[in-house]
Amino acid sequence: MALDYKTSTDVDHRGQGITTPKRASRPGAGGYILYPPAASAPAAAAAGRKIYIQQLKASVSSSSSSNSTISWECGEGYKPLSSPLHTTQKREKKKKKKNAMPQMHYYPRAQSEFKPKLLAGDNVFLQDIYSSDKIDPEKPISAGFYRLEKGEKLVYTYAYHEMKIILEGEYQISDESGQSVTAKPGDVFYFEKGATITFTTPEYGLAFYTGQRPMGGA
């Protein structure tokens, strides 16, 4: 014997697991599940919540309503009205977001507070601050600060490509072709792999660079 039931509460996120079914107003016409309940549907829609309907069928093991065992199954041809994410999917999404590794790395006031280590002589300071070598070891890039103080010149042959922007002070920069430039804050340079560059300064200079190499490879 087949009966149809309707519920206004106690429905899980898929329209299953009904705990307090009520007999449909029109037995034999097919039961429907509305989630959220019909009374709160307008408010739920206004709040942007998901609303969907599924058709259910109920069957009983006997004609006695007092001892009936009710089983439910979704009818065919009914789909969610707004394709809501299941609760489990939402939970997994939140979990992934919570456990996700940072994709942005931030060093506040690095220009004024980061002090690069001594690289050569007593006036050449250089140190990487970030590198992608752990994430992308095949094509790493590293960035950091280069400070040169008055004293011995630095002659450096690049084994990698590098970009540099002057932040403070002044540099005199030249290459083997005889090209020479007085570099000041805001100037940008590209040093090709294999280039031999000479750096000097009348007082001091501070620059930020990004090189196509792993960390510590200068």
C-alpha cells in the first residue's frame, strides 16, 4: 500500500532523513519536501539562502497506520531550484581554506628595517629577503637588498639575469662596453646573464633586486 507524506521541518540538506513526516493533504498525489519550510521560504530567499524542492514517495509495510514502517525515496524529474552546495561540501571548503598555506608573503617596512649582511670587503652588503626556490626549484627567483657604502668598488659578473631598482643614495654603474650611468632613486636596471658590472658610490646607495637564481646564489 503506497501513501504520500509531506513535512514542514526535520529535513536534512538533501531532503532526506525525515523524522516527523505528516500525511499529505492529497494522498496519492505525491509528497513534496520544501527546504527551508514553506513558512520561512520568503524570508530565506530574501536572505540569500538556498531553497529547493524534491518529490518523495513513501511506502508502508502494512495497512495499519499505528505499526507502519515508512521508507522514503526521491521521485524522478525533480532537481534543486538553485543547486545548493551540500553541507559536507561547505564544511570541506571551509576546512581547506583554514588549512591553506599563505600565498602572499609580507615584510613590513623592509626598506628601512631589513639590514643586509656583509658580502665583500667592509662596504658591500647584500642579502636575499624572499625566494621561490622551495616552491619552484626549476625556475627560482630571489629578491633582496643591496647596499654599497663609500670605499672599494664592487666588480661583479652575473651568472643569472637580474633586475634592480635604486631606492636611496647614489651609484655609479658601468659595464664592459664603456657605458656608465649615475644611478639615483627610481632608476631601474636589467643586468643580463654574463654581464660584468662595476659599482661605486660617493657616499652610499641602497637598491632592491630580483634575480633569476635560488636564495643565496649571488
